[in-house]
Amino acid sequence: MKISLCTISFRHQLIGLKDIAFWARDNGFQGIELWGVHARSQPPLALHNAQWMAAQGLSVPMISDYLPLQDPDLLRRRTVALCAQARTWGAGKLRTFAGQHGSAAATPDERRQTIGALREACTIAADHGLRLLVETHPGTLADTLASTCDLIDAADHDALMINFDALHVWEGGGDPVEARRILLPRIAHYHQKNVAARDRLGVFAPGNVYSAAGSRDGMVPLFDGAYDYSGFLSALAQEPGCEASLEWFGDAVFQTLKSDIAEIRARTRNKIPAAKAV
């Protein structure tokens, strides 16, 4: 498994990308998933930013952004610009969300508009040799396994792939192991994070996560949470070439990421992840 850290983890810290990259390189990460805001604001690191990353033994597998699906003209401009950023960083994947309404709340018109916009963004991405990933996430058309499958079928575009967030699949009532099996042909990346208890899932609401004053209560290291990653890691061990990112939003960023990647490596190396104590 190729594991990246996410620069969004450092959204409220004054740490430069070079320092993050050096630390990632020295602590067992193979990549840096760039938050779109960070990708757009970084000055050149070398003749080509992808070349500089490669010199550190790192890659940028994905740029994670939020495409404006409600505005066709702005969507085209932003998608083309995001594709240009992907070329600069050598990323092959763009991540976005499938709208701003959950599958049960979206009206038929909202659903058609969102799917049409995603299809348009996929066409642009494909023209640039890229793939567009929709994240499994509450409050979107990819909030349950059934709705995600419906979205894939309705969009009907080869460039549309899935950024599989196991915790959000679990949040939506699904079994991440079974959902992964069903969605596997479309999964191009994995996000991994955890929460102390199901009733604390609200801590990942965007308005809270992006606020510097937001609560971090309930955000816990990967193997200390309510979702037991043992079975999921066993499944991922059968997919040695897969790419994943540790998506940490809490405090003690370096300490938590270092501990989590070390534990992932230990469990996947042994091929039999230890069960969580109960």
C-alpha cells in the first residue's frame, strides 16, 4: 500500500510544504495529497514541482478540491485550472464531492444537475489524462453504498472514480469491507480516519473541520476509534498497489501520523491485523 499524508492536516499551522515533505519522506510516507488551496498557493519548488517531489522519493497522487458544480461556466474554468495544477504536481487524480445535498434530500432536478456537472468535469479531466474521484461522504450523492452505485451508473463516464472513505461508508450504515468489494472496480484512492464514537461523527462536519476554533473532540488515531480497521486492512493487504491517505484533522499532527503509519505497516507486514480490544 502506498500511503500519503494530507496537507489539509496542516491547514491551521505555519509549516511550509518543504518541511512537510522532508518529514513525510523520513517517516515512511510515499506521497503528499495536496489540498486544492495549498496546490494553488505554493510557489515553485524546482523547475517542476513534481520533479522536486520525486527527488525526495515522494509523489502527489491526488489534489483534493471542491468543484463548483452549480455554475457551468465556473465549473469549466475551475476544472481546467485544477487539471493544470495536477500537471504541475504530477498528480493523476482530482478529488471532489458529489454535490451539497444527501441522496435522500436531493430533488430530482438537483440530482440531474449534479450528475450532469460531474459528467462534464469528468470529460475535461479525461481530456487531460486525469481521473475525477468522488468521495464517499455524508451530505452528498455518495452518502450510502446504494446511492454511490446509482451515481456511478447515472454519470456513465469512465473517468469517474471513487475516493473511498471507510469511516464515512460506516457512517452511512454500510460495511466498508463489503462496500469496497462492490465498488472496487471504481476505487482509485482510500481515505482513512477514525472517530471515538458514532455520536461524535459530527466533528467531521466541514464547518467544524475548517474552523480554527472548531472542536477536535472525538478525533482519534486510526486504531483507537469506534470503527475497527482490522478487517478493512486485511482486505487492503490483498491490493498491494493501492493508494491511501491518512486524513488527520486533529491536534498533534506529526505524532499521530507517525504512530498511525507505523501501526499500519506493522499490521500489513504481518498480514494478520490485530483485532481491536473490546
